[in-house]
Amino acid sequence: MRKFCVALGLTTAVWGVPPAQWDGLINNAPADAAAADRLSLQLNRAYEAEVQRLGGPKWWTDSVSRHCQENSRAAGAQAEPAPLSETGRAFIAAYAAEQKRLADIQDRYPSEIRWAEAETVGWELPDRSFQLTFDDGPKPGVSQPILASLRQFKAPATFFVLGKRLAEAGPKRPDYSGFEVASHSYDHANLLDLDEQKLVSEFRDTEKQARASGLKLKPIFRAPYGSRAARELAVMQKIGLRSVLWNVDSQDWQAQMQARPGRIASRTLALMLLHRRGIVLMHDVQPQTPAELSRLLPLLQRMGLRVVR
């Protein structure tokens, strides 16, 4: 019961208001890398200013300032960039409030917004470079079209699978050849609720199921809900697994994001331009995700954005 309450508590505490949205950006995306840099600069200047206005834990505001200043330099900082559009300002205001909420509750509900040195988040990647990741699958009718889009655009990706869904798929599991597959636990348990034996078994059982399914898992893992702390990281390190988080959250599971075609892709693109590097989180169990991915992938190359391993 506590596992459910922790997950529900995090969802309610953070997502009591709609996630940041920028409807239409995907249909009016920058035409080239120079235009993408101009928008990136506007976004970073606006985000840094909004976070400083809001305030919050110093570790968070300092981190935001550092990244925004690095990103502004990479975008070719100008003394006075053109002002961000009203829609863009509304997006930044909503996103800053969303992230501040995560920062404010970090001590009670650990999430991706703060990480340990031993974890991978996405800030380590070169400028304009992104990794695509998909959680919670496989799911029939969703995982396959995502894989088809990735192959069409020659985009690498990592799939963080659930052991129980691999077991349910049986011999009809998707063909992951050419892609990386890693563990997201066996049944999406909140790791904070598990004793050490159960925590280890969540990932050992997934590894065992993967072998039975003909898959070799990469020695990394993603904690469900991003919920982990020092104890969980230490246990996972003992069994040879490194934590991988994300810094570009598509929020493709949210009903508000699914309500309008293009909304998920627009948010994802806006965050890619804001952060300029990182790990993108999507889910290959949400029926809207294949179409949103197919909207996003064709636009990246013209903006100078790369999908990397």
C-alpha cells in the first residue's frame, strides 16, 4: 500500500497543475541550426530569469543558472536577444514552476531533478546531442511502430523494459535488434519501499526474463518514477548496474499532453532547445507516442540536433 501512496503522492504533488505546453511549436519549428540557436538563447535567458524570480533550493537555482549560462554561450550569446514570444514565455513560466515543485519536494520524493555523481542524467553529452529512451514496455501495437520510426530515421535508442511485460509478450516481443535494452525493474515497483533482497530480485528477475526472451541487457537501470536514494544506488552498484535518469521529460503519459496531436512533440522539442543536450524520456506503452515521435524525428537534423547512442 505504501508503494502506491508514494507514487500517487509524487504524481499529485507535482502534477496538480497541467504540465508545461507549447502548442504548435512542432509545426513552426526553427528552419535551420541558426534559427534553433536564436530560440535556444531566448529560452535560456527567459528560464534563468524566471527561476531566479521564483527562488527555490539553492542547489537547484545554482544548477539552473550554470546550465543556462553554458547554453547561452553555446548558442552564441548576444547582448540583447529578441524577446521570447508570449507563448514561449508562458511555456517557460509553467516549466519553471513545474521544476521548482520537484526541487521543493526532493527530500520527500527523490526524482530526476537532483542526481548523484554516479548517475547519468544527460548533461554529460556534447552540445546538440540527445539520447532517446523509452520506458515501461514492451506493449503490442506501440513498441513496434516506435521501433519502425527509429529505424526509418536511423536514430539509436534505449528501451528500459519491465520484466513482467517481457514475460507477457513471450515470443511475440518486439525485435530490438540494433537498439539497447536495459532494466526498468520487474513490475515497476517503487524502489524506496523494497528491502535489499526484494530490490535485488526486481532486477535479477528482469535479467533472467530477458535472457529467456533472447535479450542481453545493458548494465544500466532506470528507477521507476526516478525514485531512488543513496541506499538504492549503493545496492544497484553492488550488482553492477548504473542509474540512468533524464533531463528532457516528454510527459507523454499525461492526459493533458495526449489531448491534442503535436503537444507531446512540441514540449519535447522546446525542452531540447532549452537544454541543448540530454536524455529524452518517452514511454512505449502510450498509444500517442509513436505518432508524436514521428512528428519530432524528421525535424531534428535541420536544426543541427543529433540523436546519439
